[in-house]
Amino acid sequence: MTAVSTRSTNSAELMPFDEALSQFDPVLGLEVHVELNTASKMFCGCSTVFGREPNTQTCPVCLGLPGALPVLNAAAVESAIRIGLALNCDIAAECRFARKNYFYPDMPKNFQTSQYDEPIAVNGGVDIDVDGQPFRIGIERAHMEEDTGKSLHVGGATGRIHGADHSLVDYNRAGIPLIEIVTKPIEGTGRLAPAVARAYVGWLRELLLGLGVSDVRMEQGSLRCDVNLSLRPDPGAPYGTRSETKNVNSLRSVERAVRYEVSRQAARLASGRRVVQETRHWHEDTGVTTSGRSKEQAEDYRYFPEPDLVPIAPSVTEVERLRASLPEPPAVRRARLQADWGFSDLEMRDVVGAGALLLVEQTVAAGASPAAAKKWWLSELARRANDAGVALDELAITPEQVAAVQSLVDAGRVNDKLARQVLDGVLAGEGSPEQVVIARGLEVVSDEGQLSAAVERAIEGNPDVAEKIRAGKVAAAGALIGAVMKEMHGQADAARVRELILEKLN
Amino acid sequence: MSDLTRMSAVALAAALRGGNVSSVEVTRAHLDRIQAIDPAVHAFLHVDVDGALEQAAAADERRAAGEEGALLGVPIAVKDILVTRGMPTTCGSKILHGWVPPYDATIVTSLRAAGMPLLGKTNMDEFAMGSSTEHSAYGPTRNPWDLDRIPGGSGGGSSAAVTAFEAPLAIGTDTGGSIRQPGAVTGTVGVKPTYGGVSRYGLVALASSLDQAGPVARTVLDAALLHDVIAGHDLMDSTSIDVQWPSMAAAAQVGDIDGLRVGVVKELGGEGYQRGVRDRFGEAVRLLVDAGADVVEVSCPHFEYALAAYYLILPSEASSNLAKFDAMRYGLRVLPDDVAAPSAEQVMAATREAGFGDEVKRRIILGTFALSSGYYDAYYGQAQKVRTLISRDFATAFEQVDVLISPTAPTTAFKIGEKLDDPLAMYLNDIATIPANLAGVPGLSLPSGLADEDGLPTGVQILAPALEDARLYRVGAALEAMLHERWGGPLLDSAPELEAAA
């Protein structure tokens, strides 16, 4: 906790999590912002591609130049409706945008065009799985809004505005369509609160991927989570005062932020202090939240209906067409895949927990057995992703390539150990598994004459071991196999080598 | 003075079509006129001599290549609230001093496509807030009828430019009367089209739900020709109406009122309206009756709340629309005094303090207050309800009559400085024009004569149901013809000659 103690003004007293949960009942609320993957922005034709030169994807509209007017992106509305339907929400027959007024340099117009009291989707609910337990999450609303630009603070030690000597703004992100999904208060989680929060966000990520409406890359900010949390003495009591922790941007952080806020608020309440209603910032590096704006300092956003846009009124036919286009719901899909693959509940949970459901599905589709697909993604590839600090689906290998590696194994052309080297080669960008095998010369030697000679050399070189085997101690064959494999640089089928040794010594 | 500047747009178009004159000659004549008299009138904030002549030459080439076009080669002035690529756009404000927009408003694109050379940008009350053009940060425009008087506002530059024969046509914008009231006090014609009839893309917003650009001209037919050029659906403006508009020029050429049902709005007249304004209005009504119109009095009971509702809705929207002027991306940037390393917020505050005039600040404060949590329902919310009631008044009235008429403005042009310290008195100038903006219906103002007591122009306003803009031109042209017959020619023939600057 040294890192925390250096933040002396912000460091907070904490009550151990278990103790906190023995005294208080947590109530959660999650607000998730999702960047849609539409080709163009919410209100203009500018591209939404991530990572381009700053301010190259802008126009009079998203720069908020005088005279410019917004025109709503129909594809974004479709995505919003599909998300709403997938969350079992009611879709508004008519709804409007509003202006949220506040001054900030990364807001080109100094107001954000956002839905306010007329969201496009309301009153839904979803069932998620938390460590094998089903859990119902109510959905309050899903609404559309535009993203802001991005400030870059230059010259400070921390990259934060404090201490910076100047700031730059990139408006490429300004106007990218966002959907904000807000849960109803989540009660009854008890000590599962951190797990519920993580499971919900993970579930939502999977849902959005399945809908194809967003890239949901948390590290690129295309899915951002605000965690609201309050404590109360017992489940029957009125809600306590909540804190709102902003920009919690990984699944692990969602879990940690909930855990931290439970401990922090419990310590305050237990010592007779009150929880301040405020915005808090999550610090990924130190794992703490620090105070932001309090409610007393909160802005009055002066919302009013956006006069530059007309109301959105999706027809019943349109909504039903979109409903019919929805993919299978995650729970149904999961149950179907589990049955198809013959996985146990535990195995299935591992796959889902690793975020590998889609990857395994695609690997199986490409010809691998479910067990093999699971094995590669959950062991070798999970380890590599973890080492590289990236998500599994960000590794530079496709499910088709993984299936190709497995088919090399099945054909006896590489063994498991060589297969791992093939994966290395593919990940290093050396080409397809086939190309890597050839370029690296990894194929196992199947020339019986060559193998047989190597086996004989091993027997001659280790007469005492050979004698033991002749005497019936078959287990000793391992030493000879090792010697052969060494001579063959690992490019031999160990089972065949064993057979040859036993044939020659019996 | 050149004869070319005295000609109507229709006459100029005919001369151009007949090959009697070139667009370069017509444009140069107007530029010369601007150079000669604008130092006295100050209708223009920016004159684009080179650009206008280039565009004129291009128009002549297009004609030589066989192109026709109702107004091809006829020059025009544009209110400085419409963005023009490569030409400064200030909205009459210091805060946009030096800003050159990188894009054209859709209207400007339409004018260029029609081959109309842009003479320059006309003066206006800062961000169109005012009824006198005295609130321009670049000094007032003067009324060509009497240089000590105001030319109306906010579009006083456009009305003065056509009145002083500096331009045959101009574009104005009308949020609460800023085309029609200047038309009335300068003896010219001004039209506010149906809301959504003309694109707002590139019109720097004052109040988005009220703003509408339209023609400023010396005759009803000239206005109609210009209306036909600028009207139409625009994909860049979500509030633009997707309809096929009938030809306004054709409607103006019909000019028929026989059997027309005309409603005189009871609430827009009488007390508070200057004697001469009432007299001329009464005469116009009698002309209509004589010509076979069926004239009745119609009551619009909620119009008395229009001004109050307007002064809540307009400032509310304006406070948000004007938030973008923050020194971060364009326009003026002022650093605060005595701050070594000012924050962005401090620079915004210092710039807005220095860059906005008093009237703009007054309305931003009003609007910010009206939208604030705890006051929203009582102010903005109530005002929107009044707006609905006013729309219903119009709907009810238009069940009984085809058009409504009233005086355009309660008084003739007042003296510069006379009402500058009395915002409420200033706001009352728009009392007759505001209801049309709140309901989105179209309105046309044309000259009704000169007030006996001061010899200054008065205006009559015709209002029609939404989408029925053509009706305004049909009725307006008929009334104009009768008035011209009575006067023995256009009213502007009796305007004083302006002396060219030395």
C-alpha cells in the first residue's frame, strides 16, 4: 500500500471487505457507456476509425463551428434499438434528444447532445450467471448520446490536468455515437457484489459483441463503466448515500472498484462519518478511488430539448424487424454450445470466464474438436495473452489458425511441444501454421530408417538402461526416448519412438 | 447614380437575359454605389469587390454558354449571420472578429449555384439580438430615409442596403421579426418563410426553433424570385421540410385576391400602435375590401403572451447556442489580466466578457436562468405551453380566413439611441411579428405608405398557414399593385436622395 500512502490527501481508511459485508448491505448501480461501431459519427459523416492523426476526422458539425447543424445517424438509432431489445427493454414510440449544457474544452459546442428524460429504451432486465448462480439485473434505460473530444495534458508528471503546462484537444472522438446503459439499483448481492458487477459487465460485453454493434474494447475506451455504490445497515433499510466512480475500464477493475468502495464506505460509516455524494475517480495503478466533484459542486446541466433535431419515432414494423434480426440470447446460446460440445458446467464456466466462448466456437467451426479448441485457448493462448497484457481475442492469431495447428497435431505432423512452437511462429507474424512448420523445419521425422538408427544409437549408448528394459522394467524406456528426442531435436513422435525401443529390446 | 442600381431584380434579370448589360456591369454599378454612400449608411460590414466581380464574370460566362436562370448574374448582399467560405463572418460581434469560415451556408451555396455575385456581408445587431442594428459591435446602420434613424433590426444592414440601392436583393434572417420589421421601417419587402422552408445550415443560430432566413427586396416579385432560389429541402438541416414548393414567383405574378378571406388580428393593433401606422394599415384593409376580399376581424387571444414567451424561449436557446464561442477553436481569444498561467476556463470567461456586448450578455443570463434546475418548469416549460396555445390560435384563425393581416411594427423608425437604454421598449417593436416565429408560420411585410406625422415608412404584414408561403406572394403582389397605383409608383421613389461621400 505504499503507493496509496504517498497520496496522503486522498488516502482513505478501509475496512476489510469481509468485515464490511458482515455489517452492511451493498446496493450497486452500473452505468456503461458503449461506443457504437457505426462507420460515421452520430451527427455527421466523419469516420469513427480509432487511432488516426488527431483532428483529421472532423468537420464543421463535430467541431461545433458556428452555423453547423446535426443530422442523426440512422444506423446508430438501429443499434440503440437492437441493444434495447436485447436488454428486454420497451422501445419508446417517440423520443427526443436534449442538450446537456456545460463548458469544457473537449466539448466543441459546450453542450453535449444526449437523450435525457426521453430515452429510446426503458425498463428492461437480464439474467446473468455469477459463479454458477443466476442473477437478475434490472435495466433502467438505454439512451443515445455523443462522445466528447479527448484532452491531452502536456508537461505534467501524471498526464493529468494538474501540473500540466498546456493541453491539446483531439476532436476525432467528438461525436462518436455512444449508448449509455443504466441498471436499476442492484440489491441482494451481499458479498457477491464485486463478482456481480464484473459478471454483468462481462455479460454485457459478450452481448454487444454478439449484436455486432460495438468493438467493446475496454482498453480503447469503447466500453466504459461507472460504478455506483452505496451501503445500508441491512437489506430492509432505505438506500444509503452513493458514490459514483467514473471510468472503470477493465473487468478486473470493476470488481476491484466495487470492493474498494465497499471497504472505504464501510470504514466511514463504522466510524460515524457520512458518505459524501460525489463523483470519484478510479486509479488503475494504485487500485484506489479518489474524490472528484461533490454533489454540492455539481453542475446544473440546464437540459432542454434539442431544437436542431426532430423527434425519433421508430415504427412498430421497424422495431419488429430489428427484433427479428437479434441473435440468439447469450444464455440460450451458451446452453446450446455446452450441449453441442459436451462440456461440464465447470468447463463451460471456464470458457466463458476466459472470454473465449466465441473463439472456441469459431475454432470448432474451423474443424477442431471442442476439447482441443478449449485446450489451446484456455492454456497456451491464455498464458500468452496474459503475458502480453491483452485480451484473448486481441492475440494475433485467428480461430482458423488454431484449428489448423490442431489438425497438424491430429495428422501426426507435429507433436504438442512442436505445436507450441508453431503458435509462437504464428503469433510472431511468420505466417500460417503450415508456413511456420516449413520455415522453422518443425515437422516430426517419420522416416522409419532414420528413427530406427537413432533408437539403435541410443541403445548402444545406454547399455545399462537397455538391460533394465530387457529385464522387464519398461518404465526405464523414458531415458532412451529422451535421448532419441534430443538427437532428433524434438521432431519425432514420442509414441512411435517408444514402440521402436520396445520392439528392439524384446 | 447609375440607373442599374435603381432597377428591380426582375428588370435586371431581363436586361441580363436580353444581353443589354453584363453581370460585371451590374455588379460594378452596385459596388460603386456602395463605395459612394455606404460610409453614410453603413449597411455593410464587409464588401467583397474582387470576389463579386469574379463571380459576375463567371455568371456572364455561364450565360454565354447558354445557361438560363431567373436571377443569373443579379448581385446580392448577405446578412453577416450566414457563413461564407473565405469571407469573414462576424454576426456583428467582436467575438468572431477575424473569423473566416471554412464552409458555405446552404443558402450561400444556392446563391452561388444560381450565379448571384455576393457583394458582401451586411450589418446586424450582435447575433441578431435587437430591433435597431444599434447592437452591432461595429457601429449602427442608418436608415436611408433619415440617417439619424434606425433601419430596423436585427437585419438593418440588409434592409438599408436594398433601400439605398446598394443591392437589388439581400438575405435576412428572422427570429422574431428581423426581416419584416426592418422591411416595414425602410419601406421595403421582407419575407419570413415557413419554418423549415429554407435551410438553416450555416445560419449561425440565435434561437434554433425560431430562426428562419428569407428574402429582403424592394418588390414582392423580386422577393418571390429570391425565395425560389433559396427554398428547398436540405439533408444537412434536420428541421428542413421535405416538400416540393410551388413557384413563389408564379404566385406573385398571379396577384389575385378576389374572394380571399382576410382576417384582421384584433390583438395586433390599436393601443400602442402609432397613429400613422394605424391609418396606413386601415387604408390597406380598405383596398383589399374594394378589390373583393372578404375581410373580418379575428381574435388570437394568446398573442398577448407571445412577447413574454418569446423572451424566455429565445434567451434559453441562445444561451446554449452561444456557448460555443469560447476562444478554444476560433474567433477572439482574450487572456485575463493579472493571471500568469490562465486555465482554459479563465480564458473562456475573459473572452466572453470582452467579446460579447451588453444585450448578448443580458440574454445569455436570462436564458441560463430560465433553464436552471428549479426554474425550468416555471419559465421555459410555461413558455412552451404558451407557444402551443399561440399555434392553436393560428390554427383556429386559419379555419376562418385564408390570411391574417396586421401592421408589421407598431411604430415608424425611431431615432438612433432613443431606445438603447430601454430594452423593454426595444422588445415591443417585435410585438406583431413574434407570433409567426413561435408558430412557424410564414409572414410577409410590404410597405403600406408613409406616416403623416413623421413622413416615415410603415408596413403591413400578411400571415399565412405553414407551407402556404405562395399565398403570401399572391396577396402581397395584389396589394402592392394597388398601393403603387395609389402612390403613382413605388414608395421608395419618395425616399430622399443620399449624397455620395466626398
